[in-house]
Amino acid sequence: MSPLLIAAVAWFHLFFAVVWIGSSIMFFVVLGPVVSRLTPVSRAEFTVMFFPKMERFLNLVVPLLLLSGGILFAAMSWSGPLVLDTWSVSVLAGGSLGLVTYFFALAKLVPAARKVTLLLQSGGPEEELMRAQKSVGQASMMELVLMIAAFTAMIAAGFL
């Protein structure tokens, strides 16, 4: 693969990584504190609009991040047989953590967010809504921790 094409794929990969991590950090640093101060009705209106849009957004960004990462890894290790040196181990660890993070989000975060949305729309029991909201918060925090671990492994590869 030409160096220019590798640079373009690397740019897209970094862009999608920044978007994914940035959206998660934005959720905790900005949206969480702001939304928690809204009235219950405003908070419910925001959540019902926000969660589905965020899910669609991430279902575009994350697969493109993972795809561009796979292409980039293949292109950068194409010159010969895969050697498990420190760079490739670090990149494979980061990529694996990225996949785990995505599958964790699909298995835990997305269903919890959908449940919150459904309960808000249907006027479900307050206790069940509170449990679902807590699940969203916990899953979001775990997703962010996994993303930071994946990011750290990828950054480490650049120095190995």
C-alpha cells in the first residue's frame, strides 16, 4: 500500500478514535452534569431524543474505526510475515481492547440505554427507571475505561 494511502487510512483511524473517545468524555464531563440539573420532564425529553441518535452515530463511527484500524495494521505489517514484536503486540492488544469495548457497548450499554428510553416513553415505574439509568452510567464508565486502555496500548505502540 502506498505511503499516501497509509497516511489517509491512519488519519481516518485517528479521527474516528478521537470522535468515539471524545463523545464518551463529553457525556461524562459536559452532558451528565448539565442533564442532571434539568427538570425531570426536560431530562426525559432530552434522553428520549439523545440516546437513539447517539446509538446511530456510534454504530457508524465505531465500525469505521475498527475497519480502518484493521486496514492500517495489515498495511503496516504487509511487508513480510507477522512478527510478534513489541509494536505488533501493543497494536493487537489495543485493537482487541477496541473490539471488546464495542461488543461490551452492544451487549450492555445499548440495551440499558434502550430500556431507559422505553421506560421514559411509556412512563414505566420510577424504581425500574432509576436502575436502568444507573446501568447506563456504569456501562458508560466501563466503556470509557476500556477505551482509555485501548488508546493507551495504541499510543504505546508508537513509542516501541
